[in-house]
Amino acid sequence: MRACPISKIECVPLGVAYHHAGLAANDRTRIEQLFINGAVQILCSTSTLGIGVNMPAYMVIVKGTKGYTDNNYKEYAQSEVLQFIGRAGRPQFGPSGKAIILTEKTMVKSYQNLVSGSEILESSLGPELLRWMLGGVYRREFTSTSDVTKWLSRSFLAVRAKKNPLKYISSNDMQGAITAGQKGVLNELNKSQWVRFKLKDRVQTIGDKVLVLLQYGLNCRSLPASNHAPGLSHDMGRIIQIAQGVAMCVRECYVESRDVAGVSNSIILCRELVAKCAEDSSALLQQIDGVGPRYAELLWGQGIKSITLLCDAGAREIERVSIGVGSSLA
């Protein structure tokens, strides 16, 4: 669907329109109003229209139950699908309504159970369990293993794990085994200049993978193109996210032991993880809108290695660096 002014959409006078983020905000509002008033009777839209906007309809057709996220097509959350089909037949707007879900054969039974109300709810705590536990330690809610055990035993995860244990055997989204292809990519990353603390041997364990991806990610580097890049990129994001909680716990341990150097270093680490960029990386200035990798490296080479130094630099000095990239910050 191409973005264009509503006045040029030929199908609108025929009662058919589309709605997506490519339309200007005022055009989207006009389309919504035309649909509510009945002037537009068929509206094709992206998934965002099904959430948060009061747009009742007689019939809702969900054309496919997968959306593109994290470099892959994944099933919509069941709550999202319920939001979509909930647009059909609202009592205050009409006596009846219909919803049609088009999905793959393997998912038919699941959606039949969903709309009939017989779908069993499962816990989603598993993938986030480590973060919640670290958060509890950080907030001093957990001071012993018995505290953690007591908290976990009262969770919905514990209830469902007893009923359906196979569902929760492996809830971590980084699998225990590393494929041969991933090892090849990780070993090449380990040789790069962006990994300061290099492994002495080849990548073998999950710990090796975490060490390499964490350092590479904090240098704001995109992974080399390969079949394994999307999965490793997702893992890299998760590693940095989880490491934030670990770093905060480490900081609190140093505070408790009154280790000044440890507190100082852990604060720097927390700051880097939140910014997703090491403070001694040439990519640091990429946090500024319009500053791309090439320009950031040129600024770094000229001794402008922080946002403070960039603010203090004279206009001529910045312009001189800009000329080196064709007067473009990107």
C-alpha cells in the first residue's frame, strides 16, 4: 500500500479505503470518520487499527495471523487477535456481527478454542523469569534462596508447570546448543577489533557466545550478513537487556561492601548497558540523531570522543569533519 493523499485514492468514492501508518494523520482521521459514518463500508488496514481505536464493524476478516517482528514472522498474541475480532458486532452498535480468521491449518484448532473460550491460558513468565528474579534481588525483596522459592511457588508459572510440564521445559529464548553456523560467525566476531576481551579458544559454550555478542553489541555494530545474523541479532538484544539487571545487582553488592572502585565501575557498566553503547567506543556519538557510523568515527579521529566535547567544539571544526563525508552527517 502506497502513501498518498486521500483525495487521490480512487477507491474511496466507491466505499472502499485503506488505513495504515503511511497516510498523513489528518487523512487517517478522515478515513476513520468516513467508516464510522458509513460512507466507507470496506476498510483494509494494518493490525494497529484493531487496537486502541473504537472502530466497530459488522464483519472483521483477519487475513493471516502472523506479523513481522524481530526479523521473523510470528503469530500474533492471542490478546491481539481477540482485539481484532472484538471490533465485530458490538451490542451498542448492532444486534449481530461476524468475525473470520484466516490462518494456517496447524493453527485452526487453537483459534477455534480461542473464540469458544476453551483455550487454556499459559504463563508467560518463563522467558522473563531471570529479569524478575534479578529485580527482586535488586529491590531487596529476595535475600535468600528460600525467598525466591516461596515467591516462585505462588506464581501462575508454578501452577501451569505442574499441569503442563512439557510446555516449560525450555522457556529460554537462547537455546542451550550453539549451531556450527553460529559458531563460525561468532569466531569471526571474536577476531574483530570490536571485541576487546577475546576468547583464547574457539566459541564452544553459551558463556562464550554471551561474552562475544555483549562486547560486539556495545560497540553498536551490525552483524555481518548471513543466514544466522537475524537470530544472533535477537540474542544480542536479549543479552544486553538481561545484563542490565545483572549489572544493577552487582552495583548493589559493591554498595553493600562499600567498595568504591567497584561501585564506580559498575555504575559505568550500568550506564553503558542502558545506552547500549560503550563509553570508550567510537560509536558513542551515534546516539545523536543524524550522526552515522562514518561520521562518528571521523569525529572520534579528530579527538571529539564525547557529547560534551562535541558541544564544546567550534562550528568550523565540526564543518571541517563534515566536508570529509560530503557535508552529510549520515
